[in-house]
Amino acid sequence: MARLTPENVALAQEIIARYPRPRSALIPLLHLAQEQDGWVADDAMEHLAELIGIEPAEVLGTCSFYEMFKREPVGRYVLNICTNISCQLLGAEDLLHHAERSLGVKAGGTTPDGAITLEDVECIAACTEAPCLQVNYRYRYKVGPDELDALVDDLRAGRLDDEVPPHGTVARIRQHIPADRAAGPAVPGVAGEPAWLTSRPKPAEEASS
Amino acid sequence: MADLHAATEVDGVPLTVNGTPIVARKGELLIEAAARAGTYIPHFCYHPRMAPVGMCRMCIVEVDTGRGPALQPACMLECTPDMVVDTESEVTKKAQDGVLEFLLINHPLDCPVCDKGGECPLQDQTIAYGPGESRFVEEKRHNEKPIPVSELVLLDRERCILCDRCTRFAKDVAGDPLIHFVQRGSSTEVSTFPDHPFASYFSGNTVQICPVGALTASPYRFKARPWDLDQVESTCTTCAVGCRIATQTSRNEILRHQGVDSDPVNWGWLCDKGRFGFEAVHSDDRLTEPLVRRGEALEPVRWSDALGAVAGVVSQVLAERGPTAIGVLGGARLTNEDAYAWVKLAKGVLGTDNVDCQLGDGLPPELVLGTPRATIDEVCAPGGTVVLLAPDLKEELPVLYLRLRAAAVEHGVRIVEVSSLPTGLSTYAAARVAPRPGEIGEVVAALVAGRTDREVGGVAPEALAAAAALLTEGPVTVIAGRPSIAESPVAIVDAVAALLHGIPGTRVLSALRRGNVHGALDAGMAPGLLPGRVTLEVGRDRFADAWPTVPAGRGLGATDMLAAAADGELDVLFLLGVDLDDIPDRDLVARALAGARLVVALDQFANGSSSRADVILPVAGAGECDGTTTNLEGRVTQVAAAVTPPGTAQSDWIVAVELARLLGADLGATRPADLWAELEHVGAAHGGVTTEVLRSPLAVDGIVLPLADPAPYLAAMATPVSISNAGAPVTAATDAETTDDDEAVDEPTTSSGPALLVFDPPEATPPTPVDSYSLRLVSGRQLYDDSIVVRRSPSLAGLRADTVLRINPYDFDRLGVGVGDEVRISTNRGAATIACHPDGDVPRGAASLRYAQPNLAVAALLDATLPVTDLRVETVG
Amino acid sequence: MSERTVPKIITSRFVVDDAHTLAGYERTGGYQGLRAALARRPDEVVEEVKAASLLGRGGAGFPAGVKWTFCPPGVWPRYLVVNGDESEPGTYKDRILMERDPHQLIEGILIACYAVGCAQAFLYCRGEMALAQERLAQALNDAYAAGYIGKGILGTDFSVDVVLHWGAGAYIVGEETALIESLEGNRGMPRLKPPFFPAAKGLYLQPTIVNNVETLSNLPWLMTNGAAAYTELGAEGSRGTRMFAVSGHVRRPGVFEVEFGVTTFRDLIVGDQYCRGLHEGRTLKAFIPGGASAPWFFEEHLDLPLEKGTIDRAGSMLGSGAIVVMDDTTDAVKACHRVVRFFARESCGKCTPCREGTDWLEKILRRILDGHGRRSDLALLMDVADNISPGITWPPKQTTICPLGPSAVSPIASALRRFRDEFEAAVGGTPVRVPRREVARG
Ligand SMILES: Cc1cc2nc3c(=O)[nH]c(=O)nc-3n(C[C@H](O)[C@H](O)[C@H](O)COP(=O)(O)O)c2cc1C
Ligand code: SF4
Ligand code: FES
């Protein structure tokens, strides 16, 4: 849909400034764009290309490599059901099929009301809590069919609004490096040998030997 | 110990390939060392002119570096001492066959209808080693059949093997990363960004380097099968870089140009104008028979009648007014042989020195021929500093742009760009200063003198200081051309003079643009010059022996010739491949045409202005002539006729010979080689560069004039080169050239014969005061301009874009118009309306227009007698 | 199994509710390791870590202290890149460390930067881990405010920024060179080593140390307690403690910090303080000892100690500390397919054998599961696998740039060799009965 808002441009600039090279900020900026619109639109990619001085095709190349970036609108909630080995062993496929039936969409699809996009995903690092899922990257452990249905009801009813932000927002807390505390990016060709490596006195025995 | 190691490093790296000891160069990749030793390692992603990525995995071979054999990609592996390589072991073979099978499982079996069929490495590998029957019973990947990624290039994703060659080329070589891998894993494909086509001037190279038929060029698609093609090697004369090409034909039609890898010049790359411009050769608009004006109309006549008529008028004029009433304009697009024939006719038979191959948009020949010259390799040598006093090289000399870009990006060459407007190289420049138009001379003088304490020519002290600091490092070379056709060259002349004077050892590479302008200048196609880079005075004695006559004194250059014609002082004007519309100052051209008694145009096309001539003679063009051409380094290479010219069109030299004959003189040539032989003999700079030397295996990349010692070239002719030292000729040739140039720096003479021209800088010209009611015009060319080649090549014609007026936002705001609104522009010569855009890259007080685009001819706004062009800009209505 | 009590080195604060806050961390001994390190010279810190022979916990198990010495001298700046991209199927430890004890990781990062001379650190957290990112961001903000990070740390001349970076969903980015590509804003496609060993030519082609989250989380304890205390734990070559996530068909799956090198698989899977064995009536079919990339182990491997060398020699690896237990209800073909599908889906696409080969393997297995298998498919599976990993050996040989492609060979080689009868049955041979799993869990 959209280019970044002025507030997000300011944020983008803050993020870019942390890195020795602007392009390093690309993935965080794609997240920022997705946070703004819920997905990553072509206009947003063009805007990011301008902000970091690369071609839109390069932005697309990076964006399309990573599964979290959606280049088409998705539901307000993306439901990621893990079906990898640990979860599969404990019935994840049944859970996925249940979800497909109860939501009326296949994995990869979005419910007609635009509330839920269902996905069949790889391991989400909660293997001991199988079968598990994430909704907008918030975990639910040991999920059975009933828990899943209840979750969907809660989401639709807005009962989880405090806990689960709409799709696009991952972390709600951002890093801010205070200007007076920043050591600054270490830029190749500029940054030299760190002072502390040589400033400490050599111990006596080493100096004498 | 350390010494031992050092010795091996210098001498080379010994290793064993398939049981045979070979010696690699230090740092050489295994795939290259093996190839030099005659062992071909199959590969797809590796390309000798690009950084290896090692991703197709076809080149994996078993290598033992002391820890047992392991599979390694030969394209990424540097040779190390004593490594043992087996390219034929069972493990190697199985692995390579496996890779081939993997590449084929999703590859369509459409070789019979694929453009690449017959020249496809994948097909070749499959036939040579591939598995007979497919074990792949799953469904192949399917994609929409070819999708255009640009106006010129189509992509068939099913055929793509994801070797990263095109995408690497786009990013790393061309600097236009407009195509990229998208998606991942088995869904990976090459793609553009939606609505951002692969609009690179170099897109055709991706088609050439695609190892399968995934990328095809729309001008060639389905035109021919490789085995039906005949091929000659030649040189592209679209611009003065002189890229080596293979011209491929079928049934007397040019179908394709491929880049040939010439190490000192183009590295195998071509620009799209050079690659696809051949379409113009077969244009229906080619002139096929002589035309003579009868009243308003041009009527076809026989050659003898046309030439007879011309000879008649010429004799009469000679008798009545003498040779100075005759002028020859143009010739920068001829072969060296054509050029010499015409110089001999004009200067040696008719006795006129009114000869100029440049059209008022070039540089003084003394500067081009009389300064210590740099080769492209010297300009690009690591550690150097390059001062750009040139037009946008990306637009005018595209492959030189590629070389410089690589030099800056990969070899740390420092570019100091001095130009009012940014160019394609600005982003790679270590420093950039933007003088006000017309004030380049002062700015460069300040840089050289280190006067950076105050603003000069609109450049802030800090910018001056940054650029000046770079001039103190490494060898300095200058690339000199005409950044703007709307300014006279005096500022550039002053700038070059300041650099030559202030920084000893500075060398110059010319950035003149027309295909063989340097060869024409070498042949003496300029006032005051004789063939071989000598002045009229210096060469007079020698040429008095060789020619029937020698001009009495210095003649007129292009602008003065036109002025003389306008004033009725010049009766006969020969136009050698001149597009009169292109000459800066159309008003002057119109008056000249009206003033001359006889205008004879030798041309391939009846273009807007040659159709105003009295006699039009159809001539052969690129691809239709044998001979030689000379690039901007002074490098002589051979061009070859691949097809015959249409109708009765003749080579320009034949026309000269015939005219001379009708005037009672014998030019002494029955073939181009005769003319070259004579030029080699009489031309001081050409001495030693015989046809034989040019055919020497050491001269595959041509010979840079002047040549110090032809002996090695001749010796190499005698001993055929063996495979085992196939790498050697390149080195030898490079060495030979370097030596020549080293000598040329201090003593610009050949071992015998007259002294070569030396540039004698004139007094610096003060800048023209700024007219505060006007904007000062800067006008350079765009690659796809309104020139004949582009207009007559259907694939390129559509790529021409209209020009707009670009001015600084400050000036724009004062104008009070909206972005893109039409404004009225005017000069003392003419007026036009044009869309106007604000552009922060344009300095305050300046205005930018592209020189020759479909919607506006800047030539009509220029006054050739003024040093700068002041443009009035007003709102319309 | 050792009888003595083993201290918790990295999970000690998991019992503290507010350990993720600066207050909670400082109250429980936080940032003492950093102070201890700053009191010494950087090279002494490197020596201490070398003496502890702290093995990397990201998968390859390379000694951290040794890796640190691989940076070429005199080339600056150096970077530290923290690998928090945890995505290997079965692996669940870095996420908990980031969520529950973010300051411990930050302290470890600072110690490493100080020792190696890294002028900037990038903490690359997996994109899907929202809570970890929030906890890390908060911890970083608090640590900056408290003077632990940034300019002039704790009043010394040690200055470094720790930048939180996060991914966007691509397993391959866990591979260190792909991680660096990703951190440069590119597609996460691995680079060839050599020449692109990160310590020599890493981020922006500068010397770069890539270490795993768990590896670095050891450093605060190590600095406070010393290498001697550390090497008291574990066995020769595998010192200290290690985290293992045990998942699958066990009664009490969980993440445990155990003594490295001496604890056995049986201890973990059956032991009372750990997983308490399989469910009633079930028997062990197979287990994956170190993440989806590892060849499978079986009953006969249960008594092997969790010691790197031993496991390597036995033909698999401890990898990322991920143990997945499969009981006799497991369909070997299905499980094998699921793991292969993972690698096919996560191949970056750079190398032909991995891009095309893993996809092909997945398609063959899918077809077999769909009932369209052919007898010849079993030989074909092995031969395609052989073309990705010639000889199908351990450690694997590879026709690829990185080990991802060959990783897809592990499940095939393991399952097809051990459970050939099930594969035969699936392609139309004699049926084999695999017991059905009870629906009830727990
Ligand atoms: C395909 C692949 C995936 C990997 N994924 C991870 C990962 O998610 N986290 C991790 O720390 N290391 C991972 N690694 C290992 C890293 O490449 C690297 O060895 C490790 O981060 C180094 O840290 P350490 O020495 O502290 O273990 C992976 C390696 C491969 C080949
Ligand atoms: S083996 Fe696979 S994942 Fe690794 S680099 Fe090659 S294609 Fe990418
Ligand atoms: S040519 Fe070496 S991997 Fe492609």
C-alpha cells in the first residue's frame, strides 16, 4: 500500500544509523514496513530502496527470501502451526487438519473475514511443548483442537488484543541507543585498533622475558 | 625457508593435474590453471571476467591438499603448492554427473526450438556425459514462457539454471542491479522489480553470457541456428572505445554481434547500442544509388554521371578560385584506409587543407594527438588517480565506463570528476567538483595549484581541497572530452594544460566519441595536419615527395569552413558521413548550405541534411568494409566486411580513388591494404605497423600507435604459438605496448622520420561573465539519441527518450511553474518549448538539456562562435 | 551417572521470576563476570576461555577460545555476531536463554568483545521470537542506561555498541556465513569456506567472530568462577555443562542443563530428574541425538555419554543439543519425509545439488507416502542422496557449499537403512504393522 510515514522514516533513519553500512538495516526496515501496513507493498520496497540507496530489485531479492515477509495482504492474525518432527510426533498434522476444517481454509489461506491466515510452518523452537503454534509470533503450547478453537474465538472477539498485536508487529519494545552512550558504528576503513587492547599494562614477567 | 617460499611464489605454483605436473600462476584459480594446461573442467556459473560464486557445483573435482582427496569447486579454489587434482576420478565423475542430472531434471527438453541450441554448454555437457534416460518421474517446474525483462531481453525461467551470471553481471560489472534472484530454494528465480525493467545499457551481455537459453535477445530470437551462422572478427565502430566483436551473418545479413574478449579493451563486453545497432545496416532507408539534385528533386543517376558532375565542378572551382574554395567535412566514421584516401585526395591532390573530421563538437587535434597518451589499462591501473574532464562516459563511451567503474570499485583507482553535472561515474568517484559551466579551466588550475582556500568557479573550498589532495597521490591520468557541446572546448584545453604543466608525468586519454575519429586524426583529417601525427610544416618535405601536392598553408576547421561557405568563400563542400543536423549551430549550417555551390554527401542514409546536398553518393558502412580502425587509445585493429553493401553503394576510399582519377590523379590503391601500406610508409606515427604486424598473433588486441619495435610481432609470425604457452602472447603484447608508450611520453617521435606533434598549450582563456538573466546551458549526449544508428535500428529506436529542461530547484522556484510544466527557452539562435523539472544535481544558474533527443535538437539553439550558451527561460502563455 | 550435584552455569536464574530485568539480574550476581574480565587484560581473558575449552554450542562444537585467536592480527575493525537464529528442528535452548536471562547473554557478549577487540556486536535474534526480541531490547536499553554498554563501559576505555538485529524466517541464516550475508541486508545464502571463514573475512569482509547464544551465556560464570572450576565439570574434550532439549515421545519433555561429557542419553531419556522414560507400553524406535541434521541413533546408543568425541565416532553428533525421541508408534517413512521436507523447504537454492536434490528427494518420499512409490525408488533415494553427499559417510562429504544439503541425507540414510522393511512395504512390498499412537497424551 504505502510508503513509510514520516514517523517511520525517522525510525528507519535511526535504525540505519546503527550500522556501518546502510544496507544492513534492510531486514529491520522491511519489518518496519510490514508493521506499518501488515504486509510489504511494492511502494514500501521502493521507499526502502531509496532510503538505503539500493535498487528496488535488490530489496525484493532480500524480501522474498524470508518467509515472514508477506508481499500480499494477510489476515490480522497469522496462525503458524508447527508440523516439524517433534510436533508431528505428537499430532501436529491432526491439529493442522482440524484448523483447516474449522477455519475453512487450507494452509496458506486467509479466512474470508480477513481475521486469520493459517500456515504450516517449520520448527519454532518450542519442541518440548509440542504440539505448538504461534499467533503473530506469540506462543501457544500443547495445543489440542479445543484449545485451538478457543484461541480463534478469543482472537476474533478481540479478547487477546492486549497480548497479541495485529500482524506485522513482532516486538513491541524497540532498542534505542542513547546518543550520549553510543560507541557508534565501527565502519570499515575508519575504525582502527580498539584502545583497550593496548592500554592495559603488560604483566611484569611478560615484559621482562 | 621463507626464501624458498618466495621463490615458488614468484616462479609459479607447482601442482599435479591428472598425474601431470603443471605450474599455476600465483593466486590463479584451479579451473584457469587447468584450462591453460589443456584440461577442461566443466562449469556453468564460472565466468573469467566475474568473481566466482561456486554455486552451480559443476566444476567440483577431487583435490588433495595433503589431507586426503576432497571435492572442491575448481572455480573457487586457488592453486596451492603441491596440490593433487584428479578431474577424472570415479568420485569426480559421479559428482559431476550428479550435478548435471540435477540441472536437467527441471530443465525443459526444448533444445530444437531454443536459440541457444547448438551453442549451449548444458546441451554439450549432456551429450558428452549426461545420463541417457531421466530418472525424474515427477512433474517439472512450469513457468510462463519467456517474459520480457526489458525491451531487448526475454527470460525463460524454465530454462534458467540459476548460475548467477546475469545477475552478477548486472550488479558487479554494469552496476545496474535491476535483475535479482527472488524467492528461495527450488522456487528461486531471476526477476526484475515490478515495473522496473532491466533497462541497462549493457543488458545484451547477459544474453551472451547466459550458459543456457534462458535469456534471449528480442532482435535475434528465432532468427537463426548457430550452425547456420558465418562469423568474422571485427571491431565495433559505434563509438571510439573500439570493442572487439564477432559479426555473425547468414545469407548476407548480419544477425548478431557478440563481444570478443580483448584484454586491454572490452573484456568481452559490449553496450547495447553497439550490439544491436547493426539493425541499421539492413534498414530499408539505406541509399542504394547515387542521387543528383535537379531543381527540388533528387534523381537517381549512374555513378559515372554523379562523379563526372562532381569532378567537373571541382575542376572549375580549382581553376577559378584555387584549392581553398574546397572543403571536406567529416570522416570520423570511416576506416583508416578510407580516411587516408580522402586526406590524400583533399590535401595531396586538390591541395586544400580545409579538412576536418570533427564537427565543431570535438577537441583541438593538437591536444588529442600531441599529449602523452594513456591506454585504458594505464588509466585503470591500481594506485592511480583519474581526472575526468569528460562527458558522461556511460552515455557516450559505455564500455570505457565499465572499465573505469571496475577500476574504481575493484582496484581502488581514485576518480576525480570535474563536471557541472553528475554522470554515471559520479557515485564511484573519490571526489567530485561541479564547476559552473564554462569555468572548468579555473577550477582545475586551482586544484593543480592547491589553491583551495576560497571558492573557485562555484566550487566550495572543502570540495576543492578534497579533490586537490587526491591529485598528489599516484600516477595521474586525464580523460578529456567535451562534457558539454554547449560550451566551446577552450575551458577543457586550459584544464588539460594546467594538469600537464602542474603534474609532471600526467597522461591523457581522449574521450572523443565518434567511431574512428582518432584514426581519422592520425590520418591527418584536420586542418594543419598531415598523416602520421605531424604538422603541415614538419611533414611538408616528406609529403612533397609522396604526394602530387601539399597544401600551402593551414586551412579551416569545421566551424570556419561552414562560415566560409556561408560567406560565399567556399564553393565545394564534401560531407563524409556527416549528419548536418547534428552540428552545433544549425543556423550556420543552413547558411553554409545556401552559400556553397556544390555540396556532395557521401552517406549511408538520406538523413535530414544530406538530402539537402546536390549530389548524394551511397557508401558502405560498418560491417561492409575491410580495413582498420583506431580507438581512443590510438590502438589500431582490423575491421572486416561481413556482408556486401546494398545496391551500388561503394566504400568511401573507392569514391576518392575514382574522383582522383577523374581529376587526373592516381591514388595508387586497388584495395584497402594498399592504402594502409602507404600510410604505414608515410605516416610517422604509423611506421612499423604493417599489415603483417597487425596479423601477428601478438597483435590480437591490435597495436597502439606509435610502435617502437615491430620485431617481436614479426618473430611471433614465424613461430606458431603452441597451446602450452597460450597465455604468453597477451603478456608479450602488453609489454611491447607499455614500452612504446614509455618512450612516447618523453620523446614523441618514432625512431626515424619527422617529429610527432606536441601539444603547445595556449594562454588560458578567461571565463565569459555570467548573464544574470539567463541560465547557462550544459548539454551532453544520451546513448539512445536521435542519431541515424538508433533511429534506423528498430530495437533501439523505441528506447530514445525525450529530453526535459533540468534546472536547480532554486531557479525553478523563481520561475514559478509546476513540475513538468512547459517553458519557453531561447537563445540568440532559436527558441523552443519544453517540459521543465527541478533537479538538485544541476548547479544554480545552469540548465541541462540532452543534446539530440526526438523532441528537441539543441543544435538549433547553439551559436558555434560563442564560448558558452546562455539560455533564457520564460513561462509560456 | 555422576552422583555429585552439578551447579547450574547458565540456567541458574530460570528459577528467578524477574531474572530478565536488570534489577533481578544484578541482584543475582549479574555483571560481576564483566567486572572480573575488565580487571584483566583482554589476552588473559582469551587464555582463560581457551583453558576452559568451552565448545561452541551452535552445532559444530568448535572451541570458542581457539576460534577467537583466528582473527588476523592488525585488521580492524573486528565484529562479534551473536547467533540467536535457533531454528534447527528439535532445538530449544537459545530462545529460553534470551527470554529468561537476556542480561547474562549481554554480559557474555561484552566479555567476548572485550577479549577479542570487537568494536561492534550484532545480536541476531530469530525473527519469529517476539518475546525474546522484546526482552533483549529492554535489557539492552537498561544496560545502556546503566553504563554496561556503549561508550566507556563501567568507566573504562572499553567501548562497544551491541545492536539488536533480527531475522525474518529462514533456517539457513543460522549458518554463520549466511547469517553474515543476512546481516549485510542480503539473501541468506552461505559463502564458501575457504576463503570466507568469518574470523578472517566475515561481516563486510572484516574479521568476525560468530558465536552461539548458549556459548556466550557461559562467559559470565566462567569469568567469575574461573576456568579451573569449569573444567572440573564434564569429561576430557567436553567440559562444563550443556543444555539439551528432549522432545517427542517421552513422558516429560523438557530443556535441561546437564553435566557435559558424562551424562548419558539413557540418563536424560529415562532418568527421574529428566524425562522419565517413554509412555506406558511403548518401546524406543529411534532418537535423533543432535537436531534434524544428525543421523539417527537407536536403542544400542542409549548408554553413550553426551560427549562430543564419542558421539562423533559413533556416527552422529550432539549438534545443537536437540534430542528427539521416537517410540514404536512412529511411521519411519513419514518421519523421514518430514525431516527431508524441512531441508527441501529451507534450502537457500545456491547449490544445484541441494536446491534440486532435496526437492527431488522430498517429491519421491511424498509420492511414496501417497501410495505411488515404485520399487526402484529406494535405490533412487540412496543414489540421489549420494549425489548430494558422496559416499553417504559420517562426517558427511558434500557436493555443496554448506552442510544443509547433506543434512537431508541423514534421515534418509538412517531410516532407510534401519527400517528398510517399512520403506519396502510403502512401495508395495509386504506390509509392516506400526502400532497406532494412543490419542491421549501426557
Ligand atoms: C544449516 C546450518 C544451520 C545452523 N543453524 C544454527 C543456529 O540456528 N544457531 C547457531 O548458533 N548455529 C547454527 N549453525 C552453526 C553456525 O554455523 C556456527 O557454527 C555457530 O553459530 C558458531 O557458534 P559457536 O561456535 O558458538 O557454536 C548452523 C549451521 C548450519 C550449517
Ligand atoms: S547446501 Fe543448500 S543451503 Fe547450503 S549453500 Fe548450498 S543450496 Fe544453500
Ligand atoms: S563453475 Fe564452479 S561452481 Fe559453477
